[in-house]
Amino acid sequence: MTARPSLPLAMKLRYGAESAAFFSFIGFCRILGLRTASTLGGFIGRNIFYRVGPIMNRARENLRAAFPEKSVAEIEQIVLEMCDNLGRTVAEYAHLDKFSVHGPDPRLEVAHRELSDAAVASGKGVMFFSGHFANWEVMPIVARQLGYEGGEVYRPPNNPMVDRWLVMQRTRNGPADQIAKGPQGTRKIFTLLRRGKSVFLLADQKTNEGIAAPFFGREAMTTPAPAMLALKLGSVLLPASAERLPGPRFRMTVEPPLAFTPSGDQERDVHALTCLINDAVEKMVRARPSQWLWIHRRWPTAREQDRIPAKPVQARGGSGVRVESEGSSFT
């Protein structure tokens, strides 16, 4: 990981207080055991997270725009179930090492494994992409246990102490390569894909430096990096989603790889392939809307709307997005 700059005293104290609260909760969940901790997390989600007005109002706004045909009661039920899942997911971080596809009573299962096996066996490099579904830490854990070599891309939290702990937790049962987003991370992703390895990433968050691509019928700023890397390296783009089953159990469903024939126009191809990625994520959300994290600021605000480019950004040059060599970066 990239070294962080020295922090001011006030920020150190703030992060210290945050860490104390976080690790106290995690330690308590560890003592409780996985099933009880997950149940407690669900209770907290339904009774505390659900009542955090501004954040949950954002979720309601997003849901109303995405599903105008749904009633108020249906939207509230989705928000409540989302909060239950979010609380469970936080509590389950104390037990990531207990999730497995193996053993007499596995907590993880895979649907359509033949698709991922074939993609990995192709040797072209595979980008497994998903979104914040169910417990979104499941995909890289499953991949490692199935023998898919590669790295997990993540956005480091602001708190460096929590960041270090999360990386340690992920590597205990997931990929050893934890790739923080940024220029150095890009070089690592490029190298892994060029060597025929896999990369596991979440492609459902807003990226101000990205390009506008439709998501639930509205333009959403989206990273073009997966599309650019796939076009340059010939890597496979493989959608996958996690589904929470009863109790702390999950199913990872692998979808067919994205089919795309480049036209030779780099700008248009990057935009078109990015649209296909968004479309794949949208289909997964529509299948189980209560298992997606609706609290993200996925779409631009009214003030930001005017700044959305009228056409795809250039793949080279002034866009701030570059994939030109192993040492290049996208930002």
C-alpha cells in the first residue's frame, strides 16, 4: 500500500476514537460467533441504520427514480431489507475467515462456476466485476478458494487504522494482493491481467473523473478503466453478484462474459463497453433490489448535471484517463 502522509493531531485523535468504537464492536461480534453477530447486525440495521434520515432518504430517492412503478410500501420494504443486510455485513467483518465453499457445511456456494472456470482457463486475464450486493466481500473469497489467482481492488477508508485491519482481514481468506485504487494500483492491475491473472472489483460507485453512462435510465459518472483495460489487453469482463441466503450464507452467481466487438474507434468503444458494464450491474440490481446498497450518491445532483460531458471523453489526451503501457494509470 502507498504510505499515508503524517496526520494532524486533531485527525489522529478523531481516527483513534473512531477506531476504538469500531474495534470494540468487532471484538464483541467476534466473541458472539458468526451467526449471533450477523443476527445482531441485522437488528442494528433495521432499528438504527434505518432511522438515519438523510442517508436513508437518499436511498428512497434513488429507489423512486429507479423504480417509479413501485409503491411507497414496496420502497420502504426494500430500504428496510437493505438496512438489515448492511448491519449484518458490518458485523460479519469479524468473521470473514469463517466463510468457505469447502467442507461439510459450506457457507458459500457458486452458481454457474463453469463460466468462471472457462474464463480463467482462457489465459486472457479476467476482470470479475460486481457491485455492493449482500456481503460484497464474498466474491474475492470465493475466487481465491476456487484457485483463481489475482488481486482485489478496493477503495481505502479514510481511517488508516481501520484500513490496515480490513486489508489484514481480507488477506486471511481472500486474495493476497490487495490493490488500493490509484496510479500504483493501476500498474498492478495491468500487470496481473497481462499475466493472465484475475482482478476482482466493484464497478457500481460514482467516479467524478469518469464518463457518463446510463444506469437505470439516468446518466451516471462511471469509471472507464475496466473497459479500457479489456480493450487494450483482450481481458474477459465477467459479471458476478452475491446473494444473501438465510443466515450468514451466500451464493455467488457468475453471469456470461460480456460480448463486445470493437469498432476501432477507441472513444466510442470505451463508452459502449462501459455502458454494457453498467447494464450488467443494473440487471443484477433489478433481480434482487433489496440486496444492493442504495445509499451511494450514484447519480449526479442537479448542480452536477450541467457538468456532465455531452459525449464520451477522449480515451487519450485531456480526459485524465490513460492506459498506454504497464507504467500508465487511470485516475
